[in-house]
Amino acid sequence: EGNLTAGKDGSLITSNAIIYSDDAEVTIKKDSTINMYLSDSSNGFYASNSSEPTKKNLENSQPQIKIEEGATINLNGDGVGIVAGSGGYIDLEGATIDAKGLKSALASIASDGNTSYINAKNATITYDGDSYATYSSQKEAKINLDNATIKLMGNSYGIALDYDKANNTYDVKGLMGKVKIKPLSDKVNLFTIKDYKDL
């Protein structure tokens, strides 16, 4: 519990991940405030499980990273804020996420054949930028947005999915729950399909 600031405007963090867990348990306690300034190649939070990347039903297991309700996370810069890689599970139920300028605030990015899971139930995610508030790479790269609120600013997109060029389709099964999306700019979009243009 407490405050953490990593980087600052004009001096962005270039490490792969500021907070990283490979099947360990990391908890950000309630009432904590985390401020991160991320370069293009960096992530704020990154969870994975290299020993069991295909683990099923991740939502019933122990998360590698838990951000407790009442914690405030401020993410700035050009990187990706909160990332679940193959086998990774991040629980941020009820947390407040404020992201500016990132490639994505939340990203569930398990590679094909693997699994990842972000629990964002009841969370509030504010995203101001030109990219995505939430991104799922495939149907087993899940994000639970049930009763979450996404506030969109700038030229942002609320939800992004990858296009499956091999099968000429996209799959929304990675998204779970009923989310409330609040546009706060007349230039925002609720949904987009990533990488469909080059078919």
C-alpha cells in the first residue's frame, strides 16, 4: 500500500515491464496510487505463466497480479498499460484505471493455442488517446468487462479485436460481460477490428 511513480513526462520508462509476474503473486493494495510513464516498448503491468501457458479456466485460479478495488492506476506515454500474456491472469476488479496516449490500456494477448485473462469487472477505465482502451488478440485471450465503465476521450476506440486472416473472420469470444461505454468526445469509436485492411 502506498504511492509509486515510475518515470515522468519527457523521461519515459524503457524497461519491458515495470511490474512483472511469471506465476508469482503481486498485489497492489487498496488506496495505493500508481503513476507510470511508459515508452513505446514498455508495459506497466505484465503477467504470464511460462510453465503453463495453455492453462484453462484462468478465472478460477490465483491471479499473478491483483490490483485491489480502491487502487488508482495512472498510465501515460506510448507503451501498453496492463498486459496478460500467455498463461497470465490479472485481476483489477473494481479498480480505477486512467490511461493517456497508450497503445492500449488493457491488453489480453495470449498467442494462438494459449490462454490469458483480465478480470476488469466493475472497473472504471478512462482512456484518452488514438488507440484502444481494451484489446483482445484471440478468443482465448479473455477480458471480463462485466459492469465495467469505459470512458473514451480523444480519437480512441473502446474495444479492439484482431482479425483472423487465415479464417477470414474475427471472434468476439475473448470479450465477456456487459460493459458501459461513455463517449466523451465526438471523435471516439466504440469498436474496431485490428489489421483487417491488409487482407
